[in-house]
Amino acid sequence: MRGFDNCQRLLRRLISAGDPSAIPVAECAIDDYVEVTEGSQRESGLRLLQQDAWDQHAVVVGVQRSFAETVTAYIERKLAEEANAPDGTAPVRLPHEPLLSAG
């Protein structure tokens, strides 16, 4: 669970700061978590990260709230990729994938 804990701590700090320029850092943290996590644990871990972001969303305002929404949307995209990935393999991350924009 070390990868999960690291990702969760980083996402919490980033949401708390609410800096839109840090969205690529959040995406990278989520992508890294997906890449290092076994297939059977990936989906449940992503759902826990998403729930944690929603919990923070409920108590923050302004840019922090927008950042939390962006994080949850990105995780939802990763969950959809996970559902379409072949048996337990991590979805491939291409270096030229467009980043989600804030807002």
C-alpha cells in the first residue's frame, strides 16, 4: 500500500493548494500509482483515491474545489481505461497524452 499512501498524501496536498499548474503533477501521481499496482488492487485503490478527493471536495471552496473535481474526473478516466484494459494489465500511458485542464 506504499504507492497508494504516497499518492493519497500528494493528492491531498495538491487539492489543498488548489494550484491549477499542479494538475500534471496530480495526473502523474495517479498514473504512477496505476503502473506500480497489481491489477486486482488497482481498481479498488483508484476508487479509494477518488472517494478521498470527493471527501475533500465537500469541505473546500474555490480553486481547491475545482482541483478536486479535476482529480476525480481524471481518476474516472483511469477507471474507464482500466475496464477496457486486457486482463489485469495497466493501461498504457503515452507521453503525449493531453492533460486535463483546470475548470
